[in-house]
Amino acid sequence: LPRRYDAGRDGFIDLMELKLMMEKLGAPQTHLGLKNMIKEVDEDLDSKLSFREFLLIFRKAAAGELREDSGLHALARLSEIDVSTEGVKGAKSFFEAKAQAINEASRFEEEIKAEQEEKKKQAEELKQRKAAFKELQSTFTQ
């Protein structure tokens, strides 16, 4: 998460920190607008942005899933690091952190897919066992 905006140093960006960030980026939002921005990517419903949720903004922007008039679209567009003001080192660490989080997110997605496949397999096996049991049962009832 851009550390300079995490005033509370708790690893999250809350409503007031987001308000400040949007003002500094030159795209101030209303209180309701800020709440809606958080709500759109707040996966754990804690009303603040974790680093993973912050990166979700950029993934949604890249996938064209953000409305042009939304605060998140403005945030994604305006907070891309400008090398001339941040310096190469600042930009490098920003992109490295972004890439690492995206890798972590895709690893997380792979784990979820594997878990879903395992559940499907178990459900299919259970279905087959039930069918075999019914078949066996029918031979005894005749």
C-alpha cells in the first residue's frame, strides 16, 4: 500500500486516509463517493483497503471493470507512479510490490481453483458410491 497515505501505519487505508489520498491526487471525492470506492473492492468487508484490495483496483482497471466516472477509475489513473517525481527507485519498489501482490493473488486464485476441483471430485465420487449402493440394494430387494 502506498505507505505515504497510510497515516495510521496499520497496513490499511481507511476512509480518512483515502480522502486525503484522493485530495492529493487532485480528485477529491464526497464522503459517500469514498465509501462507495472502498465498498467496490472491500472483499473482507472491514470498511478499509488492504494492500491486496488496493491492487484489486488496478486489476479491475486493467480489465476495464471500472466505470469511467468512478473514484476508483480516477485513483487507478492518477496513482500510477510518475518516475520523474518518485525517482526510479520509488517506481521500482512500487512496481515490485504490485507484481508481488499480483503473484500472491494468482497463487491464491490457484489454491481456490484446486480446492473447488477437489470438492467437485469428492461430490462425483459420492454420487457414484450412492449409485453403486442403490444398484447393490436393488439386487437384494428383487
